[in-house]
Amino acid sequence: MAAFGVVPCQIYTNLRSTSLISFKYGIKSEKQEYYGSILRNGQRFVRNRLNIYFGGEGRKIRSKSLHCNCSGAERLVNGVVNDLGDPSHEAKQHLKYENEHNGFNNTFNVFGSNTLDDEAWNLLRASMVYYCGNPIGTIAANDPSDSNTLNYDQVFIRDFVPSGIAFLLKGEYEIVRNFILHTLQLQSWEKTMDCHSPGQGLMPASFKVRTVPLDGDDSATEEVLDPDFGEAAIGRVAPVDSGLWWIILLRAYGKCSGDLSVQERIDVQTGIKMILKLCLADGFDMFPTLLVTDGSCMIDRRMGIHGHPLEIQSLFYSALLCAREMLAPEEASADLIRALNNRLVALSIHIREYYWIDMNKLNEIYRYKTEEYSFDAVNKFNIYPDQIPPWLVEWMPNKGGYLIGNLQPAHMDFRFFSLGNLWAIICNLATTDQSHAILDLIESKWSDLVAGMPLKICYPALEGQEWRIITGSDPKNTPWSYHNGGSWPTLLWQLTVACIKMNRPEIAEKAIKIAEKRIAKDKWPEYYDTKGARFIGKQAHLYQTWSIAGYLVAKLLIANPSAANILVNIQDAELLNVFSSALSANPRGKRLRKGPKQSFIV
């Protein structure tokens, strides 16, 4: 039996031929017994997933290892096993999707003669990780000269997203499908930190494929998926964004491949619901935004983003819209869908109204009255005008604006965070006018936010005493380095999607040209240092996979802008009417003493 919390698959290795593989539950003299064992274990997997979600007996099996049986469970759909006797089944399915969507895929074969693009594709493929002989993801970095890999040899959910999008746009769906289904198997296993377990539905930050000896047989080994939910991470923080990215990638897979059978599977539907239940759970917080700890997203070290950081709210909103689109309509999901729709409305109003900053809003804050006690208060969060930082007074352009980094009682984080703002455009969390204003600000402050390499993760950097207090004197997050004002090439793909959505691709094209001047020569680093992004990051890993994939996705989308639709969220007219009605009622006015007569069901 494998170690607790690890997904095993028995692999009997023949050194002369990698094709001679058999499995612990598959070595039978009779073909019928082999199929029967696969079916039984697949049914047990689905049954256990349902028990975990609905409670009851599922809690009793979480302490046991989950056997993958070499994709036997993933091929089980509604209790029916596909033709497992055909070794080319997956290849045939892949060819089927390619034939059905041939016109879509052929539009991407435009970079064959481009040396830089060829290099990027070769590096991306070299970073691929295999499990049971099948591609399952890409490692975070693949620098052969770096012996200090830390956890960069693992597959991170957030890091794989640009890799997955790149493969989807190339018509290579298998690796994304495998990633989605295998990370789903890792969900909700009880992981502990000092005898405490996080909520069910949590997705791991990363996982590693390990090959370990099989007990009792020196000639055999087993491959296991070893997940990290944050209990081994620096800072020991569980990732809030992993489940959100997983939902976003699941939708992108369905829209790009045309294969909706994955999102319709009962275990995948259950996985979506578990993530939603975790995010929508009632708590002490009065705000519709998600309350999270520092380091729970791409910025995974102490940077003063605890509370309600914009990045999480944008991904949360996007994931809610994606889940709403994919959830199967059924009576059992009615309450969850109702809660989801209500949260969408409340979250959009809250972010658009209270997180937005431009010259007009800055002037308003500058004249705020404080200590207001009433339902009619204008300064609802008791923000003191002295909080306006001197840098912002000079930096804010007359044309343009952005969503601030965080909002809590008596605190506004006025820093510009790129990912949160760009994804707010992509998922329609920002209004059309706000989306254009964000891009206007990026153009106006190009030398600050783009400079020598796209794109600043945040602006400005924390310095001096503020840096010492907020980061704890973090030597990696020194001013204008890493998360503290460093420049991250992977953000190029989110910038491209946002620009295409707003029909302003020339901004992304300009940024891509800047990246192309240096990124390959600099060996595809993780991030850049200094205010102008002139130096490779002092602790940056080279051949960083999401830097490579981010560049490829940006190029592929510029070549075929319509493909960005697999990531963009479009709100339907009915939901937009709800937004308009709620906003026209003046969100600053009195709150209702009683709840609305009916919840919004869109």
C-alpha cells in the first residue's frame, strides 16, 4: 500500500522496452478478469468521490490511498468503460477531435519557420512530465545547470495553465485532459498541518511524479503522484487560486477541443461543486470578496496582500462564471447555483464600486469625511485621506485608472497589481469603461509597468521601513525584485488576452516585440529585477516553463485573436440587467433590513 495521500500506479519496468507495462490490478491470465478489476476500481473511485462530496461514508475512506489503475477510472464515464482493449484508443479520440475542429487547429501552424518560436516549443516539450507513460503536465523550470531545484521540479497548477493553453491552441489536448483528471484525483485528500486539516475541495499547489520500489518485488516499481497542499511549501500557505485556475482551464479545454464529455463526467461535476462549496461557505466576513491569507496566490510570500487581494477576486469571479457555464442543471444543484448567482452580482458591484481608482475617485477620497456611522455613509470603510500615498498623487494619469490591490476597513492598498487588473478585464469583472481605462493606464505608464521586459507584477515596490515591516525583511522580495516590483514575462499572455478582448491588440504586440529582444538570449528567466527590468532576477530560475509558455500563448493568440474566446467570460443579457438594476439602486445607500424577496436565478 502506498503512503497516505499518494495516488499510486504499479509499473513493471522492462529495461529493453518501455512498452511492456502492466499493473498491479491488471496482471491476470484472463482478459475478462482484467476488465472486471478496472471496472470495479473505477466504480469505487466515482463512489468515493460522491461520498466525499455528500458526506457520510466518504469520510471513512479518505485515509486510504487512491489507486489510479492507469487511467481506468478516468475512462469510466457513467459506469461504462471504453474499449480498453484498443491501445490506440486515446490517439483515435485525439484524431477525432482534430478532424472535427480542423479549421480551428490549422490556423495555428504559422510559426514553423520562426527560430525563437521553435526554440520555445522545444523547451516546452522538454519540460513535460509523464505518468504511466502519458503526459500529465510540465515542471516549473528545467534548467540543467541548476542543482538547487527546490520544488521547481514539480508540476504546479497555476504554472501549468499557460502551458495547457499553449497545447490546446496547438490542438494537443491529451496532456491537458490528463492534467485535469489526475489533479482531480488529488483533490480533497485530507492533508494536515500541525494536526489541522483544510476544507474539503482544496486543490494542491503542486504535485510530483515519484518512482518508488514495490514491496516484495525487486524487479518492479510503482509511480505515485505526491501532492503538496502547502504543508511543505515555504510559509506553509495553502493555495486559494489552484482550484480557481483548475475550473478556468477545464472550461478552456472544453471550448477549444469540443470535448464536453470531460466536464460532464460525474466526478468532474462533483469536483467543481466541492471547489464552489469551499469558496461560497458562510463565515464571519461581511464582504462578498474572498478572505484569504498572505501568500495564497501567484504572490506566494509575505507581501501585505492578506485580506481581499484583487488577484483572488478576479480569479474567483472568473471561476464562478466558468462553473456556472459548465454545471449540469439538476435539482440537487439548485441551491448552489442560486448562491453562485447571488455572489456574482454582489462581487461585481463591490469590486467595480469600491476597488476602482482614477483621478475623480482620488479627489473624492481626498475629501472624505471619517467616523461616519449610518447606513447612508459615503466613506463606508472609514478610509482616512492621509492614506493616499505621495507617489500616487504624481503617478495617476488624467486619463486612465485601475482596480486597487486590496480593500479592508480603514485600509486601501493603492498598489497596481497586474494579474488582478488584467484578469478583471478578461472575465468582465471590470466594466467596459474601466477595462479601457486600465489599458490606457498601462499605455500611459509604459516605462514603469513594461520598461525593458513585460510586465511588472506590481507597482510600486515596497522600500525602506515599509519593506521591512510588511515583508518581514524578506531578502528575496527586496525592492524591484521578485514579487516586490519584479517583472514577470509570463504575464505577457494575460496582457494579450485582455488587449484582444478590448480590441486593442497593438498594445500586446508592442510588448511581445520588447520581450523577443531579450528573453531567449537571457535563457527564459523566471523574472527580472530593477525598476526598468534591466537585470535577470538575482534568484530567478532559468528556462522557467511559464515564461516560455506565456510567450507562446501570446504569439498564438495574436496570430488568431478569435481563439482568446476560450478564456474570455461573456456575461449574458439577463445577468447584465441584474447588475444594472442593482447599481441604479445606489450601492452606497441603505442596506435592506430584510433580504430580497427572491434570489437572482439567471
